[in-house]
Amino acid sequence: VGAAGFAGGELLRLLHQHPEVTDVVAVSRSQAGRRVGDVHPALASLGARAAEARFSGDAPADAARERDVVFLALEHGESSYLAEAIFAAGPGLVVDLAADFRIRDLALHERFYGAHVAPAHAARFVYGLADVEGERLRGAAAIAAPGCFATAAQLALRPLAAQLAAGSAVLDAIPSLFAITGSSGAGVKPKATTHHPARASNVFAYGVLGHRHEGEILEQWRRWTGRADARARLLTHAGPFVRGIHLTLHASGEGLDAGAWAAAYADRPFVRVLDCPPDLTHVVGTNDALVHAAATPAGDEVQVTVAIDNLIKGAGGQAVQAMNLALGLPETTGLRLSGCYPC
Ligand SMILES: NC(=O)c1ccc[n+]([C@@H]2O[C@H](COP(=O)([O-])OP(=O)(O)OC[C@H]3O[C@@H](n4cnc5c(N)ncnc54)[C@H](OP(=O)(O)O)[C@@H]3O)[C@@H](O)[C@H]2O)c1
């Protein structure tokens, strides 16, 4: 649902190539009746099953009836209005790619998004940071897929949180997460900030001292560190490229160990810890997260860099990975994608 958008298009691309997916219905209000291959021309190479299919204009709850899995890839806020009817339709699994159900703490949700429209449904969702949660998503019936910035930020923070929770390290300041995103993060509708002359040779900060993704980052950071007052600061920027997020975590304190990142992700199939900081273009087109960590010899500073494709690891790919985990399929099914370089 929301299949004509950027995240929806990425989901269609992945689901049509997924060996365990036999039937896909693409729902769109604005594109109902149009051929999928006309709206998403890059999908034409997947053959008639994908390209000749037409967008359904069915109400989302009707489309959800008796489906194994429903993905909601709608503008923020719309999932909240649909949740009651979607759950009543009884699909096996709901994966929401929007921010509506990412934050369990309703007061924290309200701070970043205003009062929750469907608070009764918030507790039904588990937070689906697939590379961290892994098998804990098995059997989930409703998954909130993390935001794109939040995915990169949390993959940087998780091993740091483990060091703090274990007592082997302490921080002496709020960790900062400097991130820069491509224009596809803003969705399919043209905006002043995604207009080519405003973006092509430009960099600018936005969401200053309060980007919305900080809410979900804080909730998980507090859960992992065991400290209800723990803070972290996301510094978001827009960059002159289409796909991807490049994020750098800097933290200072004592006992910081760069080896924690390689250890934490040693068994995770889509997180590759490198021995040098990643280039963004090396991850575009893949479901991978590229990570590099370095610490000063004294262990008093650590710098961690993460690169992801915002539409794959940060949206459709992570949602499909979460589906695989929830349904008990091998986690990597349909997601072993090579990148495309140069891009
Ligand atoms: N772009 C990213 O990098 C990214 C990453 C992670 C998560 N997300 C999240 O995924 C969701 C979709 O993002 P996107 O980038 O794909 O956005 P998008 O390109 O703008 O697509 C969203 C789709 O939602 C539908 N929609 C918009 N307004 C609606 C409304 N008022 N009521 C019902 N449907 C409406 C539209 O489809 P129809 O009008 O055709 O039905 C539209 O194509 C958002 O919540 C976003 O935060 C995006």
C-alpha cells in the first residue's frame, strides 16, 4: 500500500525477485489502473508479471484481507488512520515503513510527532531494526520498520551501548551523529528542497537540534544502555546525491574500544565492518550497511562511520529482511544484491 512511492517501488522490485513471494498486489490511490511498468519504468526488466500488472485502487483494508503480508509505505500519519481496518482485515503480518508506530513511549512520540492518532495500536508493533533484532523478530505480527537516518544511527550506536551497559566504557558528553542524506529520502513528490538547482551542488542542514528520527533513536539508545535519561544528538543534512545516507558517530569518554563494532556484527549477514571508512557509492543498490570504527590509542574517543542505501537498508530492504525473519525464512532470502558502481 503506497506502492507508487519511492519506498513502495523498492518493495515491488525486491518482492518480485523474492523466491518465496508468489503474488504481489500494488495498491495506489493516485496511480490506480495504471501499469506498474509505466510508473516504475526500471521494473519493466522484471518481465510481464511485474511490469504489466496494474495498480489496484482497492481500499487498503480490502487489499489486506487474507494476505500473508501487508506493507504500508504511506506518508507519515496515514498508517495510524488505517491501522484499525487493516488489523480487522486479518493479514498474517503488517510491516509499516512510516514513523507512526516506531516509538512505544507515547510521550516521546508526542514530543516529535504530536499526539498519537492511534495509541491503542502502538503496543502491537515491534521495532524492526533487522540487523540488530535478528531472530527476535520471528513470529512478529506487526513490525515498525525504522527510519533511514535512524537505521544508520542505531547501527553505529548499538556496539557503543553494549560497552556502556557492560561498564567497560563511560561517556563524558552526548554522542553526536552527523548524517547526510540523498534527495530520494524526501519521497516521490517534487519539493523546493529536492528541486535540481536547489540540490545538485548544495549541502544544507535541516531538522536542527530535533530531527524526528531522534525520537526512535533515543528510545532504543535508552533501552540498550539501561539509562532512561541517556541522550544522543542526530545532526541531519541534505546532500547533492539521490540515494544513500552517510553517517558519522563521534563519542568521547573512557575505555572506548573500536573492536566492539566488528565483534557485534561478526555474524550479521548484511553489516560489513571495513578497515577503512566506507564510500557511499559502494553500498548503493544493496541491502548492506558498511561500517568502520576507529578509537584513539587512549580509548578516549571513537569515530564510527556508516553508509547505507536509504531506500533499501533504510526502507524496502530492511522491511523485506524483517518479513523474512518474522516468517522464519532464511534472513537473506531475496536480498543478496550487488551494488552498481559507479552510480
Ligand atoms: N524515502 C525514504 O528514503 C524512506 C526511508 C525509510 C522510510 N520511509 C518512509 O516510508 C514512507 C513512504 O516513503 P516514500 O519516500 O516512498 O514516500 P512517497 O514517495 O511520497 O510515497 C508515499 C506514498 O503514500 C501515498 N500517500 C501519500 N499521501 C497519502 C495520503 N494522504 N493518504 C494515503 N496515501 C498517501 C502516495 O501513494 P498514492 O497517493 O498513490 O496512494 C505516495 O505514493 C514514509 O512514511 C517515509 O517516511 C521513506
